[in-house]
Amino acid sequence: MSSRRSRQQSGSSRIISDDQIVQLVSKLQQLVPELHHRRSDKVSASRVLQETCNYIRNLKREMDDLSDRLSQLLTTVDANSEEARIIRSLLN
């Protein structure tokens, strides 16, 4: 296989080298807490991508849960209070 791979981006052709892909996967590995402590260990790119997807799903789930909790809290406070204003701003 060639050391360069062709990828489509916004309708135009862009060449991304294998080294660039390795760097991007390494950056993802550093961002995902589950993988961050393994920085010195070799982790496959597919594992990094899989864990990244899981991490994003979990973040979305947490965000939805927090949004639901804030919505419930909003129903228990005076609609014109400072607390209600803060909660509404957090929900937006």
C-alpha cells in the first residue's frame, strides 16, 4: 500500500499521509479518558475509534440526563426567579 491515502473532503480531493492519520489517532487517544492513561501502550487505531465513539455516546447520554434534571428542577422553582433564569440559560 502507498504511504498516502486519498480522502474526499468537501468535494475536493485531499491527500492525508499515514503519518497524519497516526497523529490524529494519537490525539484522539489523548482526549479519551479510558485511553489517555494508556498513552505509552500500543492501542490499535480501531480500538481508539471504538472507544472514542463510546465516549461520545456516554457524553451525550450524560448531557441528556443533566438536561432532563435541569428541566425537572425548572418546574419546581418560581418561573420569574433568578434560579429559573440560570436554569433556562443552561438549557439553551
